[in-house]
Amino acid sequence: MKLHKKPLRIILAEESSFSQEGIQALAELGKLDTTNLTQEELVERIHNYDVLVLRLGLCADKPLFMAGNRLKVIVTPTTGLDHIDLEVAEQKGVTVLSLKGERAFLDQVYSTAEHAFGLLLALLRKIPSSFDAVKQYQWRRDLFRGRELDGKVLGLIGCGRLGTMMVRYATAFGMDVLVYDPYQKQLPEMITLCSSLYDLLSRSDVVSLHIPLNEETSGMLSRQEFEWMKSGSYLINTSRGAVIDEQALLDNLISGKLNGAALDVLCDEHLIGKNQENPLIEYAKEHDNLIITPHIGGAAYESVHKADMFIIDKLKKWLLENGF
């Protein structure tokens, strides 16, 4: 039986990124169209729908809101909301349902922290490049000598739920952990709290970012901060691309100030594959000290399923509260 009292049309515009269980649950709420659209195609079709469900491959930008006169609610099973123009959403009276602030639920979702630590291991032990060599029938151990984690200092910028998980993983590998987070009142044991970003960057062998993107954190690691980092250190970013000055990162990789970096996010990732070169990707083609993955930190089967079902339950409650 449908939950709504009025005809409700829902579009799931990134079908391939959702779990089958999530799609089935959405279909119980109204007339569901599932598809994989480009941004332009979505803007052309959005006027037909009350509910838009999307992940990170598409944007709810001003043109979409201007075209979506029927749109009432946007549903996104993500914590970051930089792919949605929240100011225009408020102006248009469109509700945005997300995972932001759902700490009790998010504490049970581990995939992004696991991916961040996997990137750390892959980077320091040169795992991707050594496998690439083996695929070319090269068996040269001397070319892929890496670094042990034991005794290294991991600096965490941000120590909420993901940073707390990283503390657990890092201490299991014998790493010492520094934390810079002026907003968290309860921090895990076995860490050293830094009073400033300079203090953390200047002492860390590996720096890992676990912060939301907002006005304060945009460009947080600029040229000045890269100068503060230890020579020969490493950087991991599974947060958002825009928290880093990417040109400054590239310059520090080229100069050798940084030994390496591993990124799951880029500033303009929505433009990748659209006939536009990205300097970091071009660098990574020729150098093994930069690893880039396509924003897959949260894309484990288990985490996608849990996030889909949680956000759809949140949508059900919103529909009931608003008379649908």
C-alpha cells in the first residue's frame, strides 16, 4: 500500500549507484522512474517529478531548481552536500534529506575510514604500481621498496566518527596519532591533541583529512600549510577535494617535498571524463607517488545498502508528516 495520499512521482537519477533493496523500497512510495542520466538530461526531465533521489554523480544546482517547479524534496544518502545548492533549495521551498548529522547511524558505517586506511597502506607500500609492473611480467622487488607503518606518526585533521575509526586502525598498526580538531569535545584515548594546525603538520609523517567542506575548511591546506608539512611526508584525502589547494599539492609532489599523496576526491570531479584534462590525473599517469580513486570511500556494498535504507526511511517519515 502506498504511503502517499496524492499522486507522487519519484526519479532515481543514478540507478547504478543504489542497492536493489533501496530501489525496491523507493518503488513502494510512489511512481518510480529509475535511470542513469547526465546532468543536462536530468534538468530537462525534472519538471515531471516531486522527489529527486541522487548520490554524488549529479548536482542539484540552480538550473535544476529553476526547471523543477514540481520538486518538493531531494533525497541524498550522503553526509556532504556540496553537490546541492542549499541556498536555492531554501528559496524554492525544497526540502533536502541527507545523512548529515545522523551520528548514531553513521557510527555503524565504516567504509570511508577503511578506504582511507587502505589508501595509506597502498601509498606507503607502493601496492598499485608494483601490481602494474607484475602485469607487465616485471618482477623487481627493489623498485617497490616501501615504508613500514609501525612507529610512524599519523596526523588526523578532524576526529569525528571517521577520525575516531582511523585512530583505532592506526594504533593497531603501531602508529602514534596526533589530532587537530578544535570542535570535538570527546576524543579517543591513545592520541595526542595538537593545539594548532602547524603543530600537527610539522610533526606528522602521514596527514589524513576527515573534515566536512564548508567556508572554514575550503582551501584549508594551501601553500602555507604545505610548507609546514614535514619533508618526505604523505597526504591522504577522503574528505572533499576543495579542502586542498590542488595546484599547491601538485607543486609539492613535483618538488619532492611530499613523498606521496592518495586522494579519493578531487575539486572538479563532476567534470572528469568530459573532455577536460585534470593536472593531478595527468601527473598520476607518469608517477607512482600519487594514487587517485573515484570517490569510492563510501561505496562498499554494505555501506550503500545501509545508507539507502536509512535515507528512504527518513523520506517515508517526511512524506507522512507532510500529508503524502
